[in-house]
Amino acid sequence: MTDRQATSATMKHLRAYLFPWGVQKPTADEIVDFARTAEELGFEAVHIPWHYTMPKSKSFADFGTRYLLDPTVVVPMIVSATKRLKVGLEFVVPTLHPFHWAQYFASLDRASGGRTLACPVLGWWDEDYKVGMVNPKQRGRRMDEALSTMVKLWAGEKIEKPGEFWDCSGLELDPKPVQQPYPMWIGGGDKSLDRAARWAQALYPLVPTPKEVAETWVPSLRHAEKYGRKLELAIVSYVLATDEAKWLRQYAYPRLLARINGMTHAEARERIDDQTLVQPDKSLMIGTNEQCADRLRALLDAGADHIVIDFYMHGWETPGFGKEQMERFVKEIVPLCATVKA
């Protein structure tokens, strides 16, 4: 296999994360340009998260802004500006009527020629539940009912009876998605496994280490066999390629630590060496080109089918920064990843 073939084979497993928020308040044009760059560089897809508003808690507390563009507006712009790239929308499914989501994704899939993906999550932001009028204690049951409803609508199945939360009886969807069955990845951990096994094509946990991928997540995928299905593993990770060790440790590391452990920047600084926390250097692709390539190779070899990569620290940096990281990653790091999944 030539270096170019090896790079192309690796890129089939890689996707880029982009964000409708950020410390520097990204514009729609910047976000679309980021997606175009991802397509040009050979990424399989881009993913964008949906929320009603920015929270004033955890790692977002220090952003200093609650700026957020509605992703359901930005996603069609990305679809229109690209030709091959797939687009995944990660959305808090319990907050809206499932027919709304089913229709949105079906129409989007038709408009894109079958280039979309639904990634439902339970969510954790209180503001989402407040706007969506959701009792957080009911969110699991609401999600199960919504997933079952959406899958039936996409497949053209009749819904005969009202549910516990929504009455979808008699509703039909037209047009239906191009892709059949319509693809879904379900975000979350252990509690999401059964949902993914029943309804989705992939389970989608956050930032596992290579060891966790191999020893915990890949074996858990066999849970889908009891439903007569196969399940893939998609994970979220981060890339921060730099030769400036001091900048990485003092600036980036506490921000990454705060993000992946769900805490504030101040808490992360106080606990930066706390080994009971998920440490960025144990799971993420950070450091020199060689260190990033070693971690990428380890994650793929451990069994990750798809890696969705955050290139600009969840909005702490700009899409422009993310583009520079993407280009370095594809041109300098991926070719170093000699071990390629077929």
C-alpha cells in the first residue's frame, strides 16, 4: 500500500467536529468554510451539536458569551456548500416532538442526496430541558419513545397507538429519507448501549482511551446481537498538535481537562494532576506529530470504527485555528499512522 493509499484508507474512519458557538463568536460563513476544508482534506463527515442555548456551567462557564447559531439553520448551508461530505447533527432528542426531528432529517437527507446522519443524545443542559419543557427525570423514557417513533416514520411503518408523551398515531412521513434504514448514532455511555443496540448503527461515547476501546467498548457491541443486529463504535476525541510544550501544558491542558471531565476552568487548574480524573494525555491526540500519530494508531487498532475529532477545543479557539490543525493533521500526522484499518 502506498503512502497515499494508506492516508486515504485512514481518512475513511475520520470525521471533524465543528461548533455553532465559541469564545470568538463564529459566523455561519466561518463554519461553512471549515466544513468545506474538511471535505477538501478528505474527511468522511462533519458533526455539529444542537442545543437551544449555551449553559452558564461547567467548562462553558468561562466562555464569557452565550452566543449560539441555530445548527438547524447552519446544517443546510453546509449541505449546499459541499458535494461528498456527510453531515451529522447531534441533538437533544427528548426536547422536541419526534415527528419534528423525523421530518427534518428526512427532508435534509433528500436535499443532500443521502449525506446525513442523526445523532440523538439525552443531553444534560438544564436550559435545554427548560425551553423544551422536559422533566429531566422523564428524559430517558421520552428518548426511548422518540427513537422508536422516528425509526418507524423513516421506514414508512404505521403508528397505531398514542405514546406516553406524544400522540403520533396516524402520522405518516413523506418524503422519506434516501438512506434506508436511516442511519443513527446514539451518544452516551453504558446507559445508552441498549438504545444503540435496538435502533442505531453505532454507539458514540466520549474520549475513551485505547485500552477502554479494546477492553470495554468493543466487547460491549456484542449486546446488539440479541436484537439480530451489528453495532459499530464511534468515538469523540481531540487533536491538538504542537511543538510548544509550555503552551500545551499551561494554556490548553486545563481547558481540555475541564471539558472532558465536565468541570470549570478553575476546578481543572486546581486538579490538573489529579489522576482520578480523565487526563487528556491518556486519551486525546495531543502533543507532537509523533505523539498524535501514535494515539491515532492506537485508537484505530483498538477497534474504533469512526473517530470524530475536535480540532479547536470545543470553541475555545476559532474555526480558523481548527482549519490549521486539520491541515497539519492530514498532511503531517495521518501519514505517520502506518497501521491502517482495512
